[in-house]
Amino acid sequence: MPGLSPPKTPKILFFLPALVAGGAEIHAIVLCEKMIEAGFDCTIVAHGTNCSEALMDRDVARRAIRLNLRGMSELGGWLEIWRLLRRIKPDLIVAINQTPFIISFIEKAMLGTRAALACIFHSTEMQPFERYLEGPFRVCARFADLLVYVSESQRKIWEGRGLTARRVRVIPNGVDLERFQPSERKRSEIRAELGLGEDVFLIGIVAAFRREKNHADLIRALARARALGSRAKVLAVGEGATQNEAKALARDLGLTGQMIFHGVSADIDRLVNACDAGVLCSTAESFPLAAIEFLATGVPMLVSAISGNLELVKPDFNGLVHRPGDIEQFAANIIAMEDPATRARLARNARLSVERFSTASMAADYEQEFKKLCTRNHA
């Protein structure tokens, strides 16, 4: 009707701990892109100083507002965020993990925003340096308009610990199934670039070098497997705090030529295609994107028997499983996976096992929830 204002485009502010190439951050960037396609006005804000250049090929990451704050103890940061929220006036803040959510809750209490508050929570275990946040997060989460877990096992773990919110959803992570699929061309190209022949049995790990990712067990298992006759090599994609320790351990165990430390890369789909098996030997996982990417590419997995991994990898169906910390069993699984017949049998089931975890399906679930929250905030 004449005189009526056009409907307001809902604004979403994605609040990240930092712009690093971790699973939670990549998930948020992909989700932001999908919400822009769905018609939302989206902004990414990164709290911390860390930044991975591998993310800068994505437009939403390049346009992100980087606060470069050194933690919640930087008092001037609170005023900076308050002013930012007053300027942007988001209808919804989507906080990624505990620190951004705690900050968002306190800023709302300080009247910096009237936005609805959602938290996408990726952790199953808080690391030692962040455990002091568990109590404040538990209190703040009670007032979350939406708390999203990325796996059913993660929800059960945290609800068993008493974590509650006004509304809870489980929305599993998803990947671009068109990008992550078997490709002989990509496999040949990247193996040539890495100087690897087709006869090399290559195990890939795509994970930030953090304590819970447990690269040390992989290096020890590789050393043990090679001592028993394996010819396996490992391609390690990622960067982080424990990378130098991992390199030193590989050197001490005589694996300098068998461990390829690749660093962060935007070409994950090509690197995954180069591998004969993927590995995640973590001590804690919620619903790992890397495992979905490997399996979607038709690459079977070697994983530790923890809840997040076991939602994706079924023993002797699409991968092999070892007890966390059991180096002998881990090494035996490497040797078993090296057998072409075993590997082919597991690979046949790999992509089928994750075809329901698409980016499109994931984004549709989030869009539905975000529309409800933005509409409620307009009312």
C-alpha cells in the first residue's frame, strides 16, 4: 500500500573469537555466506588478534570487523564493542562458542543492544586455559534465545552437566558436497605438487595444532607402524600452538621424511583428494568438519573412539577405530588400512555415510531459526 515502508532487512552479527582457520570459525564464515544468500544483512566481528591468511580469499572474512582485543580483561574493549553494537543495531547476535556469547550477554545487560542472542557451541570439553569460563557461560546460557549444538552426542554431554537455554537445537555441521567429492584429477595434481607417487600410502590430518587434536599420538603410531613394516606417510594440514612440538617429536622419532607439515591451505578439497585415509585422533570432538570432508571425498577414516568421531565413523564400515591413547591399536589400524582391499571396502561406504550432511541442509535449518528470532525481535 502507498505510504508503507518496505520491510526491514534483518541484521545478523556473527561474533567470532578470532579469524583463525579452525572448524568453528570456518563453519561460521560458510553460514554467514549462506545467510547473505538468503537475504539477511550479515556482519562478522572477530574479537581476538589471531588471523589466518587462508581465510582471506573469502569476501565476508576480508570485510570482517577485527577488534584485535587480547581477552575480556581489556577494559577498553567493552566500550568499543558497546559502541559497535549501538551503531550496527543487529536484530540477532550469533556468538560462536563461549567467550563471544558471554560478552554478548553482558553487553545486552549494559543496554548496548536489544538483539536476540544465539550461541553456536562447538566444544565438548573446554581446554585448560578456558575452563574458568565454564561457570560464567553456564549462567549466561540460561538466557540464550537459542543454543545450537552441532551433534546429538554433544547435546547429551552438556545437558548431563546441567547446561540449559531457553531454546535448544541440534543442527549437525555440513560441507559443500559438490566441492568435496572424489576427483582423480585433483588427486593426481596435488600428489605431483607434493612429489608423491601413486604407490605412496598417504594419511591426511586436517586439524589445528592444539592439544586436544593430539597430533603426538599420530606421530607415535606412525613410527610404530613403520617399525612393523608400513610405508605410510602423513600429510598434516594446519597450524597452531603445538606445531613446533609435533615437528620436534617427528624429528626425534626419525620421521622427518615421512611427515609433511603443509600449514593452512584454502585448497582443502584438493589435499583431501590426495589422501588414501584421513585421521582424527583427538581427545575431544563435537562433530568434526574434517571427517565429513574426507568421507564425502570417498576417503575412509582412522579415528579415536570418542563420541563426536563415532557419530560419523562406524568401525569396519567407513573407517577403523582405536581407543584413545592406544598406540599399538592405532598403528595396527594404519597397517590394516594400508591394505588396498580393506581400504577399497571402507571407501565404498564413505560418501554414502555423510550425504545427508550438506551445507544446504544445514543452512536451511539455521535460516528457519534465525528468521524466527529476527521476527520476534521486530515485534
